[in-house]
Amino acid sequence: MEYIPWFAWIAIAGIICWGAISIAREIGGRRRLVRALDDQASSNRALLDTLGSINSRLDAIEKTLTDIP
């Protein structure tokens, strides 16, 4: 440690700070990704409910058309 010149400490501190910032960005990015996936899952559930109701309506129409001679 006593053989490292003063200007090398600036580079070492920069590398450590850069690593800490990268880790913080990664953690924040994962949280945003989880939130986005939760939002997407809820919209997919709503879409699935809508498609289910459309399917039941089409089944009713098909039954009506099949009953007509």
C-alpha cells in the first residue's frame, strides 16, 4: 500500500465507484423488470377474460346456428 503512488489511488477509487454504480443499476433494473412483468401479467389476465367471454358468445351463436334447420 505504501508503494502505490497517489495518482493510482484516483484510478482505484474510480474503479470501485464504477463497480458500485453498476451493481446499483443492475438491482434497479431488475426491480423495474419485475414491475413490468407484473403489469404485463395483469393485462394478459384481463385479455384472457375478454377472450373467454368472446368464446362463450361465439359458442352461443354457433349453437343457435346449428339448431336452425
